[in-house]
Amino acid sequence: MKMNTYDLIIKAGKVFCSDTKLNTPGAIGIKDGKIVEFNADIKTKSIKTLNYPKGTLLPGFIDLHTHPAPSHWKYGMEADRFLLSRGTTTTMSQGDAGSNNWNKYKKAIIKKSKIDIYMALSAANNGEEFDHPVFESFEDIDINQAVETIKNNPKLIWGISANLSETCTYIHKPQNIMSKVLEMAEKSSKPILYGMRWEPFDWGIKDQLALLRSNDVVTYCFHVGPGGLAPKGHVEDSVWEAKEKGIKFDIGHGMNSFNFEVTETAIRDGFLPDSISTDYYYRHTNTIPIHDVPHTISKLIASGMNQNDAFERATFFPAKILGLEDQIGTLSIGSVADIVVVEQNTKNSELIDVNGNKRSGKLWEPVLTVKSGEII
């Protein structure tokens, strides 16, 4: 094969990349798993050429909150089957593994998956391997062991996961658990993926946010109720202050954390999430409401978000949170050839939130996924 022959060329009616400011028809050239050219019409020969005149070509989706894990673990689902097939090329586990089972997890899940998987390490030693509250035993939080695990795996372990809902904290005060989590984060110099305490509502959101630091990520941000970010019809002042401080906000749709009224209120107030995630785990994979990344993007657009704002929050913005924006979430020359092409349905679909509320909107569907230059 000649050196000037590409492995793959993908043409699309629109190519969008927040990083490189692309928002135009064009084509991407791929060779050896990397993006090597963007042009309106690539002249170089290619082994394979695909054309999507009605499609929008994007960097592969990045989902910062899922549960890729062995099927016998509490939340475990097969990431290649349920995420990669829907355009997500990179994901992060919300605390499926802890310091006790990290090496086992890395071998069984990360190394055997096509999708790239990063970890927000559980503050609890065993993560979500077993079917009991993750913080059932207060002694099951070994700060030094977790810090050592993180320091030995700095590239794969992004940070620390702490979900402080009552189903996780059991009989313990969430403030006491959070104290240990913060110590762990400080000692490891890593951010926190934080699940808000909104069930029961016994710890004010203002007090929780005050503990978080710049670059920590709050997930479940569009939950409805007193523990959400807009319980009184507008985004709370403490939420704006947290955003100003550099705290990031993630959706974590799941079966409890995407409400249309809260989302519409936030967008109307000018508050946009920093990343679009799904909280996908095995009980979510074939359920209503459907909430993979393309569906969640569609719901955000139906709620009033600008289309390109939604696209960048599933691509470049989460890449920046991971610190990988020079490699993924971008279509820049030399970056990894992780790509999704989506097409918008011509007819409106019924979109559903976690509380059964419905909106009408056009659904974006993936028609092509490319992982490291390989067509999935």
C-alpha cells in the first residue's frame, strides 16, 4: 500500500468539532487509527470511502458516568455492546471498582474492551462489586490504600467517585463519609465525581457544593426535587457560585436524574451542563425512558438547548474534563480517529424523562461509529 493512501475517508453533509471550530460540509481522512486530513473534498486515494450527505460527523461521544463492569457485579453491563454500538467511544466508570478489586477490574474490563474506559475510583475498597450499600461499613474506606492505587495508575484512574445518596451511605452521616473522600482527593491530587445527596433531603445543596473544589464534577444535575439545582423555579444561587468556582456539572440521566421541567428551567436561565452522561447500567439497557447519549442529546435540544452546544457537551467538553482534549473529543489532525456520524429523523419522536413527562422532538440516531480508525 502506498504511503499516500488513506485507510478510510468519511464524507458528511456537516462536520462539527467544537475544538477546531469546524461546522461545515466536508470529509475526514484516516490512516493508522489517526485523523490525518480534513478538507471539503479529499483528493488522496483511500481503501474505503463512506458518504453521509444527510449526516453530521462528530468526534466519538464521551460518556463520563456509566457502569461497565462484570455482569455479576451490582451494576455491570457490557460497554462495547451498549455504549460503543451507540456512538460512545470513551466512557468513565462511576466507582464500579475500588482499591481492593481495581487490578481485577482493569484486567477483566478495561483491557478486554474496544471502548476506552477510565475510572472514577470508588472511595469504598470494593466499589460496586457486591449487592449491598457501597458505604455499608465505614471501615471500608481505606484512604492510604486508595491513594496508593491511584498513584500506581494515574492515566486510567481519573479521580474518585462518591455517591452520597442514602442507598449508598446506609446508616452513616454523609458528612463523615465526605470528609474521608476529600482527604483521599487531596492526598491523591485528583478530582471527585460527586453524586448529590438528594434522597433523603437532609443536607442542603449549598452546604454540599461548598465542600467541592474547582474541577470536581457534580453528577445527577437535572434531578427534580429539593435536592436539585432548581427546586424553586430558577437555578439556585449556590449552583451559580459553584460553577463560578470551577465545579463542573454532569447529567447522569439514569432512571432518576433527567426531568424536563428542571432542564428547561436551567437552559432558560442560561445554565448549561458541562457534560452529557447516561448512568447506563444493566437494568437500564432496555428500559423506558431510553437514555443513551443520542437520546439524551435529543432531549436537551427539545428542551431548548442549541444543537451545537449539545454536541460539544458530548465530545470536547468531557474530553477536557478527562484532560484528554488533545487526543479525543476533537477532529484535530493527529488525534485519535474516534468518530460518530448521526442523522436526524425527519419526523418528531416522543421523548420521555424519568418522571414520565413527554416532549416532542427530532431524534438523532448514530449511523456510523469508528473507534481508533476501525468501523464498528
